[in-house]
Amino acid sequence: MKIEILSEKENALLERREINFRVHYAGPTPSIKDVRADLIGALNSKDDLTVVDSVKPGFGESRLVGYAKVYKDKEGMKIELKHKMRKNFGVSEEEKAAEAAKVAAPAEKKEEKKKKK
């Protein structure tokens, strides 16, 4: 996989760099995680501060174009949408615990209703 940086812009307001890139690849379309790993190496950025926003493969071509953001610190990343963070980093332990609590709450209510009857 070969990454070509098309443009790079400094966004001082949001404390990040915004990168447009193109990836040339052989074989199946690479996943966002694969693209992200190679992009981190090409940009020499930190793993936990780089977010691949989107990748769009070309129809019938072995290349794709994408857009990524490299933040200066974790504080700036709070504006990122949850689904984009999940695509890049997976589900955090906090989110797993919150999801488990949501699933468990209705089940507990049903059990309470059965005991009252």
C-alpha cells in the first residue's frame, strides 16, 4: 500500500491538521484500520491522536481517496463523532459498560414486575 498526501492544512481553531490523501493498493480494499496504520507512519503522527474521517474507493480502481485529522492533544478530540471514533479505535471500556447497563436495566425491570405479581 502506498500513501500519497494530496494536501495538508493547519486548522488552528480546532488545534488539528487536516489531511487529504490517496492510497494505491493491490488486492482487496484495505480497511480503515489498515489505512490508518500506514497513514500514521507516513505522517509520523501519534497513534492515539490520528483519526481517519473517511475513505472512498474508486470504482474499478485499486486506489482510494481519504480525509484524516491529526490532533495536537486528546482534549481537542472531544468534538469527534462517536461513530468515527469507534471506526478508528474500536469500542472503549466505558462504552461497553454503559451499553451493558442499558441492556441490563430493562431486564431488571421485567423481573421486578414478575415478583410483584
